[in-house]
Amino acid sequence: MSEGPFTFDIMGPIRAGLDGAPLPLGGPQQCAVLTLLLIRAGESVPLHEISDLLWQDDPPATAANVVHHHISALRRVLEPELGRRDSGRWLLRSSVGYRLDVDPGSVDLHVFRRLVERGRDRAARSDWEQAASLYGEALALRRGAVGTGCPQSVVDTPLFQAAENEYAKAVVEAARIHHRIGRGHWMLPLLRLTAERYPLDERLQAALVRALGAAGRQVEALDTYRRIRTTLSEELGIEPGDALRAAQTAVLRQSAHPDTTADPEDTAPAPTSTDPHPAQLPPGLPVFVGRDEGLARILALAAGASGPVVATMNGMAGIGKTALAVRAAHLLAERFPDGQLFVNLHGFDDSAAPLAPADALRCLLECLGQPAGDLPSTLPGLTGRYRSLLADRRVLIVLDNARDAQQVQPLLPSAPGCMALVTSRNVLEQLLVTHHAHPVSVPPFSVAEGRAVLERHLGPSRTAGRARALEAIVKSCGGVPIALAVAAARASLNPGRPLESIAGELRTAANSLDAFFSPDPDLDLRRALTCSYRVLDDATARLFRRLGEGAVRRIRVEAAAALAGLPLGRCRQLLAGLVAESLVFEPSPGCFELHRFVADYALEAEHRVDPPAARAAPADCAGGRAWHRAAPARRPAHRLAAPSAG
């Protein structure tokens, strides 16, 4: 909107915001209508185009009414003061259909296009550094495929695919610019990820071959070329085109220096350093699936950085934040030749106290070659030494399991060539302000991703023809990777047991946390949630337990206040604290959700901590009627014979 505080994101899961708060956008079809109007922002979209998008060649007789219904629902979300009137300030009816009058600066796709155009303009003027920065800013906007959340038939339409292909084209252009200034290897991680999605895009595959050559990986580059050639021959019956053949020729030449006066055809060797550098990254997971959106965003941030970069990964316990950070770090390692550091800050750990910033700095400095006896004794002195040491280096720092922003701030680099990946159950909002950190939310796996995890763990001989059982197991696991790992281990240890039997056991378990108990403390979900719960202050913990006793997984703020006997404003503050700790989520303004495992843990905590007299049923407590009216979803409370250990 030219004057309104709205934002729209369609390069990934569809979302809209008003003053920073998310707006409810309805079901997949309604999201598809909104996305179409946003792609064509400012243009009149005929009714038949909307109908064709939703139903292709087979619209129902009620198609026009359904479209009008979706438009009316979107108008109530975007312009609630209009109610049901068929007119609008921004979502307008035209003579042929509908037009969404929005400021292009409020839509990520249009911002992306504007940044790419500016990057092309700078490249045409040979301002390569500024062009690289603009492309990096554009590529970092993508969180997934355009229109994620719309029906797959809609995402596969030419209009949506054309918008998605703009990203692949921009990756190629950014790679050429980085190559020209001798940094072709910087784009290698993002090229790898994008090339996997577009195996038949010759220009993209050619850019990957060039980047491999620029990283000094001539053998891998030529192997990649041969693999692409085979794919093109087998699937399309064609030989590689000019771009791919030129990339192969450039690698074969093994040029020592990039050509900076013409369009790059040769590759530059990866920079080397004679300084000792640490390589501390832990091994990645042997089974890693999904997370394409988060990986693409992190890799794009690194590729387009003109200053120090900080990316924060947040999410609930056991959701896979560390796995994502380590995966991204391994993909980025060659981008940071002066070293890769890894520190577990023990922010949510029942076996160790949170690591003090000064102790973490001493560890980092020693890893960078500083003698322990020569280190400053004060935190400011350690911080100054650390940042001075990084000033002329390109180092990647992974800060895992951070408790809060105060623990992390002294450990963040200030050098332009450095990057920090921070994982935490806390959203670390302060870092977004003080260090322009880029948040990367880590959600539960989708059913498809969860199935892929189980299939990779168990193999095709065990999972073939077991789609329903696999889906049932994934749903019982709630998409949480740590729960999926336990379920996969259980199936592996019992090779003769049908997957249907395991699915039934998980589905009928009286207590979901008991169903996923593991003697391995790193895989025990209850223990992980305990570490999140114990950092809450008394008032926030009390509200959390009341949500458990109310047996809710979704609740409005008014209902939560009634349930806990709190003033509305105070309840809102405490809920914000639970959101900050990733124990509660706010999918739409004023509506809060708990993951099923978190809800079960809250119920356990209520039975373990509060006496029966304090656990009045919601209908019996003050405001009980308001709770029954406002809580949109409830689940039956578990019958507990005795409190579970926690």
C-alpha cells in the first residue's frame, strides 16, 4: 500500500503482515488468489484468469461465486473496516475482474525485481562490488518456492514458475558478477543448492561448473559437466549447449587469473592463506533432508555480504536448529578460508551451565592461535583482541545453543569478511536491532519431509508400499526431527516389526512424551523441553502450566487471561515471553498455539508442580465462560496415573 503499513511475502510460504503482526490469509485457494493479485500488483486480473489458475481446464459451475467469496474474505482481512461491502481502498473491482493496488515496495517479489534491475544497471556501469551487493540483497529475500502454501497445481502453473525462474536467473547473473571480481567461489554453495532444483537449466549448470573451477576443484567441475551431459542426453536427447561447453573449456584451461576486462570465461583459483586456521565444524547429520528455504536464505546472505553477517536460527526444542546451522556451515566452509569455529554455549543444557561470554571468547581466541597465558583478563579486553584478530580474516563462527542476546553479543564479529550462525530457542530479538541479524525460523518438518527422513533411515526395502504407515508415524512425531530420529531408531532395532504396528503404538500412546522417551539424553524430548521450561520466570511458568491444565493447543489471548486469572495486558506480556522462548507461537494476532509435545509437557508440569486446589477446571475458575467461548481448539487432557519424570 502506498500509505499503509502492510507487507506481503510470496517468495516462499505466503504471509502478510500489518504493523509487523501476521494476518490470517485463509486456505490454499484463497492464498493462491492473493498471490496472483500480488504478482500482477496494480493490474486488473480478469475473473477467468483467476478461475483458470484455481481449476485449470475444469472449473466448477460455482467458480465465479467461489472467487467472489475468496475476494470478500481477503478484503475483510486487508480492510476490516469495510466489513462485507463490495468496494475497497486497495482491493478493487474492475470492469473485468479485480486489482490489488499495493506499493511494490510492500511485496517481496517486486522488491526482488527492483534490486535485480539495480544490480544489472550497476554491472552495466562496471560497478561490480555494488552490483554484487544488490544481487546478494535480492537473493536473500527468497524463503522457498514462489507460492508455497498454494495448491501444487497452482504452483506448477506457468505464471508461478516464471516468477520462480527469475530467482534462478538472478543466481546465474550474481555468479557471473562474483566471478568477474575474482570471487566466483563465493557463490558455490548457493549454486549447488539451486542447481539441484534445476538439473536441466544449462546456464545454471554452467555457472556451477565455473564456480567449481574458481574454487580450485577442476576434477569435480569436469565430473559435474560429464554428469550434466549424461542427464541432458538421457532426458532430453540433446548435447550441451554453448554455455556449458564454454564452462568446460574454461575449466580445462585452468586459468591462473580471472579476466576482469571482458565477460568471464575463465575461472579464478580459490584464495589461499598461509596462516593456521581452525576447522572445528562437527560432522553433519548422515541423514539431512529438507530445510531448502533456510539454507537458501543463509547461503544468499553469505554470497551478497558487504559487511559482517549474522544469521539466527530459532525454534522449539528438538526442531533441528543445530543440524541446519552445521549443514549451512559445511556448505559455506570454503567461502571462509581463514577458519570455521564452533562453540556450544550450553544455553539450554541440564548438564552444564551457560558458557559465560568471557569463557567463550577465551576458547575462540585459543582456537585462533592466541596463547592462553597472553589473553586479557577482562571481557572488554577479550572482545577487543577477538575483533582485532578477525579484522583481516574471513572466518565463519557457529554459536550453538545460545541462551540470550547478552551471551552472544561479545562473540559476534565486526569484520566485513566474517559471518556468524547463531542457534537458540530464544528468538534473540535484540540482535535484530543491534547487529542487523537475519532471523531464520526453523519449523517442524512437513509430512513429505518427515517421510523422506524415515525413508532415508530405514531404506526402500522397509518403506516401499508403506506410505500410510509412514505418514501416520510422521504425524505422531509432530514433524519434530528428534522424535522422528527416535521412531526411526525403534524401527531399525526391530526389523521384523511392521511399520503399521509402530504407527499404531505411537498413535494410541496415552502420553506422547512417554512414547518418544530415549535413554540417550540428546534424544530425550522431555529432557529437552525441561531445559526450556526451567529458564522461565515464575509468572511465565505459571501461565504455561495453566495452558497445560486447560488442555489447549490453540487459544486467544482473552481466553488465556481468563484461564489464568490475569489482566489482559499482563497476560499478553507473559505470552510474548513464551513466544520468545519458542514454547508458544503466534500464527495470527492475538491467537497462540502450542505444539502437541509442548502442550503435553505443560500438562505434566501442572500436575507435577501445582496442588490440586490450584488446578480448578476452566469452567469453575473466574472467566471460565470466556475461556470456553474464546478457545478455538482443545484436546482431551491425558489421564495421568502419576506425574511423569521431568
